[in-house]
Amino acid sequence: MPATEQTWRNTKWMHMAFGVTGLVMLLVTLWMFSDDHNREWKKYQQTFFQDVEVWNLRARQKEQERQLGPAKTNAQKSSSARKKACQVRR
């Protein structure tokens, strides 16, 4: 049985189908990224995370103050003052 150059399906049509489905998949992927990035609850999540972070820092600071007691050094006082200044800037 001799080999032929004929393919089972039309090559031009297969290239066209592959190109169109590739573009559709690209568009759907970009749409998915934009939809995921622009979620409405993302702002609430960031606000909550910032509030929890501030609460954690204050709790740690109070715990350290309680453990160190009145023997707190000047370096530690200036460090806590810098933390407070950073929180105010946000």
C-alpha cells in the first residue's frame, strides 16, 4: 500500500479550529484573571487584615511590657514609639 500526502482531516480547517480555540482560551483566561482581581470583597478582606495586624502588634507590645515591667530600656521605648509612628502614617 503506497503512502499518500492526503490527511484524514482537512489541514486548513484544523489550523483554523486550533487558532480560534487558542484565542478563545486566551480571552477566557484574561477574563478570569480580571474577574479574580476585581472581587468586591477584596477591600473588606484587606481592611480586616490591617485591623488584625494592628491588634496583634498591640497585643505583643503589651505582653512585652508586662514581661519586662518597669526595667524597660530607652532603646525599647524608642522602638515602640517608631512602631506607633508607623501605624499613624498608614
